[in-house]
Amino acid sequence: MVQIVTDSSVLYTEEEAKAAGFDVVPLCVSVGDMDGRDLQINMEEFYGRIGKGEIPRSSQPPIGDVVEVYEKYQDADVLNICVADGLSGTYHGALSARDMVENRDRITVFNSRTLCGPHRYMVEKAQKMKEEGKGIPEILEWLKSAAEKTESFLIPQDFGFLKRGGRLTPVAAALGSVLKLKPVMRLTEDGTRLDKFFVKRTMSAAVSGIMDHMKKKGIDGRYLLYIVHAAAPKEAGAIREMIEAEFKGIQIQMMDLSPVFVAQGGPGCVAIQYIER
């Protein structure tokens, strides 16, 4: 028996994950004196506090929670598919939790090297493969291949969130002086940091630049594209229309970012992500 475990980067609540057959261990988030778990706190209050100047912070799931999930499946081979190492300590926390349980060799921890949309698809596909009777070696083989066929771009509105979080390369951090422009950040290939991809003057120009890159990469209907945003439905909708006009037949999913990723990218940010299906 194989049991898939992951974290809230996949934008599933614990209840939604349970209904789908896998387990989610939510990350932690706080803003001011408001503490909670990812996808469980009141988003209206969360954004309201940020609007008043309170700084949100995020952290990995408590190791004890991960240990508890591992121990729940004593008779299963557990595969924990984690958000990218470098963007969160979740991956290393999952490894540490593995060392705390008996029969630890039955637990495999995989660094997805991505987040949110593509991470979600990896887990959904892994769960489907499990239901088809595939074992961890075969699922891992696919996951490793999938991790090579995904990219993520972020268009932030408030660069200060990324700078405070330390999730930028040194070159990207220097962009703090051009906040009136639209910097497009790309997740590095190893999934550890965001780096500058290019800078444009408008949102439409930024999206056009991403689409030009997608065309050069041969992105087509074989790929699933995600537009993930932090309370920016109007901007996300306009981006969807632009992409659909240029990439006929491409499947697009739109989702709201969870509190943890709003804390990292800031309110109003929009991410464009894709992964080969």
C-alpha cells in the first residue's frame, strides 16, 4: 500500500485532501497577533491586517504534525511530496520527521522543486498512479521527470514581501529600486530562489514577455497552465484572456493563493505556472 502525503502548497485543505485520498499537513502563518494554519484562517481579516501595515510571516509545518501523519500509516509505504526546498523549510522538516519514526525506510521524501499549481498537479498525478496500482519507484520516476518540465513566474506588486522573505537571488534583490516597473521573477531550476527574468513597464508587457518565452519553449496543449493570484481576480482574468488568445486549446486553471504564499509574494501578486501533463 502507498500513501501520498504533502503540504498546503498544493492549495488543498486537509478535508479536501482526505476526500481525494491523500494527506495534507498545512504550513503555519501569522500576521500581528493572529496565528493559524494555512488555508484555515479568515482571509478577509488576514488581508485587512496586511492593509493596516502588519507583516505576515510563514513557517513550515510543525515536525510533530508530520511525525503523526507518518505514524498513522505504519503499514504503508509513504511518499511525501514537498514544496520546493529553499522556498520553505518543509522539505528538511519532512526529512527530520522521517528520522523520528520506526521503520523509516518505508518513508520517501521528494523535493518537488516547485510550488502551488505544478506541485498540486504532481500530487494529483501521484495519487492517480497510486490508485492504478503503481509503486513508489514508478511514481518517483515520473515525479523526477515532471520536475524538469515545469516553470513558474511571479509578477509581484509589492517587492518588499519578497525581499523580507529572503527568497531572492542577490541580483533580484537589487530590483527593489525599480518598484514602479513590473519585474518578472522566475523560480530557479533548483527551486531554491526567485531570480530576475526581465522588467517591463506594464502588466500586459510583462505577460507578453512570459508568453514569448513560452512560445520559444514549445508550450502547447500538452501542458497545464495555472494562474494563481493574491486577491487579484481582475488582473488574473485579463492574463487568462491574453494567454488563451495566443495558446489555443491550452488548459488553464485559476486559483487563489493561500495565506502562506500571500505572505511570501505579497497582496496583488500573480503567478503564471505550467507543467507538462
